[in-house]
Amino acid sequence: MDSAIYFFLEHGSYGLMFAWIIAAGLGLPLPEDIAMISGAILAQRGVTDLTTTVLVLGSAVLLGDTFLYFIARRIGPAIYERKFIARVMPPERRLRVEEMIRKHGSFVVFGARHIAGVRGAIFAMCAIHGISYPRFIIADALALAVSMPVFMAIGWLFSDSVDQVLSNAATFRTYVMVAIGGLVLLVGVVHLIRVAMKRAKERKAGAEEAVAATETSTLEK
């Protein structure tokens, strides 16, 4: 990963950042955060303009995700036969994600933006399983508004040490994964509680109906 940053610092340009992000959005194994970190370092060193860098990176992310969304929407369920999707989304994992998409679509998009490696597959599944484009892109943009400033701040503040940049970026990813895991656990617990309360309410209503039916039968006799 450090070699990718050095490559950016040596050959960095708006065009390279844009192309890298678009390719990553379409599913190629290129970490988006490397482009964001490198873009911030280049801006801090005066090679590029910070505002232009932010606009280029942000628009490339949303455009790449938009391309992926509509490509997946057009292909449909046949996309599961593609090697990349099949590898990162085996049947048992796919079923779990599909269930989460049906119940918590926007949260799935928001969380997937922070999970490198499966982000593209989950975005494609969101498109296939009916999440509207406005809902998708809004959740995606909100997630980007969280992660992109952090990665760029890491690059800007620690531009003198690539090792420190990578260490801080790895720490941030760990925190994000823990937060997402905690959120998923919380959602699961809340769902189980709601299901249990619903079933208890149904049992109570059934018991009350049975008592009422018994009383009615007794009165009729």
C-alpha cells in the first residue's frame, strides 16, 4: 500500500486521482483511501489545489458508484454469476446481506462505503434488490462526508511520514469496522426485542380472544 502512495506522490495529478477512484468504484481492487490520502499530501505540499482535489475526489467517488449502480441494475441477478461477486458474496453471506438490504437499505449503503473489498458487491446488490437511486446516492454521499475528510486530514497532517499516515489510516479503518459491527449488533438486538414484544402481544391478544369466546359460550348456555 505504501508503494501506491509513493506512486501517487511521484505521478499524482487530478486525472490520475479521478481515474483511480472511478476504477475502484467499478470493482477493481484499488483502495479509494490511498487516492484521498495522497491527494491531501499533494495539496499540502502545494502540488495541487486542495479545493479542486476535494471536488475531483468527491465527484469521482459518486460518479463511480453511480456507474456501478446502473450497471448492476441493468444486469440484474445474473451479476451473482460474476467471479468477483461470487467470491466476496458466497450464497450464505449473500442471503444475510439481502435480508439486511430489505430491512435497512440506507444503513447498508452507508456501512458498505466504509468496508473495502465488499463495497462494490454490496452496492450492486442494493441496486438489484430495489433501493432507489436517490436513496442510494444520498446514503452514499453521507457516508463519504464522514470518511473522506478523515482520510484527507490524515494525509494533510502527517504528510512528512508515509508510515505514520498508513498507521493512522489503518487505525481509523479499525475504529470504523468496530463501529459498524456495534451498529449491526445493536440493530440485531433491537430487532429481536421488537419481534419478541410483537409475539408477546399476539399471544396476549389470542388469550384474551379465547377468554372472550369462552365467556360468550357460557352465557349462551
